Amino acid sequence: MLTERLQKELEQTYAKGLRRTVDGLRFKTAVRAEDENGKEYLVFASNNYLGLTHAPEVQRAAAEAVRWGTGSTGSRLTTGAAFETGELEKELAEFKHTESAVVFNTGYMTNLGVLFALVKPGDVVFSDELNHASIIDGCRIARAQVVVYKHNDMQGLERLLEEIPAAGERFIVTDGVFSMDGDIANLPELVRLKEKYGACLMVDDAHGVGVIGADGSGTAAYYNMPGTIDLQVGTLSKALAAEGGYVAASKTIIEYLINKSRPFIFSTALPACVTAAALAALRLLRQKPEQYVGRLKENAALMRRLLHDEGFEIIDGVTPIVPVLTGSSEKTMRFMAALLEAGIMVSGIRPPTVPEGTSRLRVTVTAAHTEAEIKQAAKTMGKIWRELNA
Ligand SMILES: Cc1ncc(COP(=O)(O)O)c(C=O)c1O
């Protein structure tokens, strides 16, 4: 019986301390939220890197565009082609220094839609082992050979490129900033390899945009290598404070996706108010990159230093994703619960999101946090961790 089978599987999952639940949460500011019981939290768990969800300019843009309807009521190819979405695509392409860009409904659907449409049988996809689940799922449905290389191991990737022949195209696919480890892909080496082996390079900058590069445009800007990435995927749901995903690439690739990518074709488009919000956020970022990206960088460095001083084991890096290694799933979740009790919200990350034995608290900092808030969080984390380990 299906119900019994599902129940048994759930019980096995729960027995491993891996139960997941969803609870209501309302953000009163970019960094402060309350739950359904009215308990308040200082949040270090969101991907709202620039805090723009609550910027007056962004909220105003969304509110004004609501007059064009709360829903788009059709796919982009029928009735869902809001003017705001087209403008956003134009500005995303400029920002990413590509000929063109197209918006999908989520970052997840973008990865699925791009890989499903572009990768054909006979092609080979080389994928970093720590790539986001949406890349992994996109590879799964692409009906091509997928070769997983060790995380950021460029020598290993080169060996695989040498050894594994492809009847068709080769794709190298990677996160720009890795979502759970917060480290950055080695673009100079990836570009060398893609050129040497004639591969197409796809970089997912979901956590790169607004975060790295002097102008906040992501991995290519961080390495000062504009024009070297064939497919720049991203999301509107993190630094750009809205919902949706996009890919920026050549005119031909974008036109192909519009004509062939099933997740693009067969899903109702985002409404104007959502893409208007993303457009307003993108414009703020482009107008004042040093204000937003610079502040975020300072806040990330402060949190990393303070957590290090509290004695935590942190995965090194420069981004606002600060992974604090905590051991078992069970201990991680106890730590997270105690922090919640103390009014600090961070995410406990367990398998299967990260490999077995690498459970962690994923602490994320935003440009909207104050120095005092960062100090308060780090101090509370240190105190509670020592109590748990006493
Ligand atoms: C690297 C990466 N790609 C894609 C996504 C999916 O984006 P979205 O949340 O917009 O679906 C995420 C996270 O959500 C991510 O971390």
C-alpha cells in the first residue's frame, strides 16, 4: 500500500534526525522576522544578500506594477510577456555583458530548462560534485552522460576531459559561488580547460550576483574575465529580492531556449510586479555597487572573524555564506533549535543537502545587518555552542 510504504520511509528518515517541516515566517525588515506565535528572530539564514526585499524603491516598483494584474495568466509565449520582464532581460544582459538574456520562473527551473534543452544524447556534462540540486536534476533529465568531478579539482577535471570522449558537445557546469560551502569556482582554470577541450562553460551565479565582483555581477567580474562564460545562469530570488531565474548568453542560445525549452514554454510567466521588483533591485545594485557589495563584503568579513574568534571551525572564504561545521545532524539541529530559542535564526544543513558527516550551520550575512547585530549573533552562537558541549 502506498501510504504504508511512505509512512515507513518517513519513519526511517525521522529516525536519522532528518525530519523537515515548514513553519510560517513573516519578515518585518530585511533581517528581522516573526513566527506565527509572534516570536521575533534576528535572521542570519536568508539569501537576501543586499537586503533589498525591503528597500522602498523595490517595494514601490512591485506595488505600482500590481496594477497590471496579480498574476500573468499565461506563458511568455501567449499572454504573459509583461513589459517589465522584457526590460529586466535587457538590463540583465547588459549587466552580464552578454548579447541576450531570458527569464524563467525560478532559478531551479532555469537550470532544468537550460540543461534539458541544450544537452543532447551523445553529449557529455562535466559537473562539480557540490553543484546545486537544480543542476544535478537538470543533468538527470538531459539524457546525456554526466561525469561528476571532485569539488573544484581542476586537475581531476582535466584528467576526465582527456579520458572521456564525447560524440557530441561537452559541457562544464559549475556553481559560481557554492551555495553550501560559500567558496568560489576557479574560473581562470575552467576557462583554460573549456578552451583546450572545446567545451561550453555554464556557471550558476545564484549566490554570485550582488555578492562578488566590484560591480556585483558575479564570477566573471570577480576574476575580471568578462565574456568568458558561455551560459551565465542566475536567480532573481536572492540578491535581486524577488522570484525567478534567468540565463544570459549569446543571441542564438537565448533564442533557442525561447523556442525549445519546455519549462520556459509550458509554464505561466511571472507577473509584472515580481519582475518589476527584480528590475528595481538590479538598478539599485548597478547604481551603487560599492554601497551594497562593499557593505556586504565588510559584514561577511566581520562575521567570519568573530565566529573564528569564538572558536568555531569555519570553511574558509570571502563570501557571506559562512559554513560553521558542527558534526552530526542531531547535534546540528540541537544547536539550531537553541539558537532559535535565543532569537537567532540560522539554517541547520544536513544530508542529503550536504555530504554525510559535514552537517553545518549555514550562517548568511547581508548588507542590511548592522555591526551590533553581527556581534550579537556571533556572541550568542559561541555561548550556546560552549553550553551544548559542556
Ligand atoms: C546555486 C543555486 N542555483 C539555483 C538555485 C535555485 O534558485 P531558485 O530558488 O530561484 O529556484 C539555488 C537556490 O535556491 C542555488 O543555490
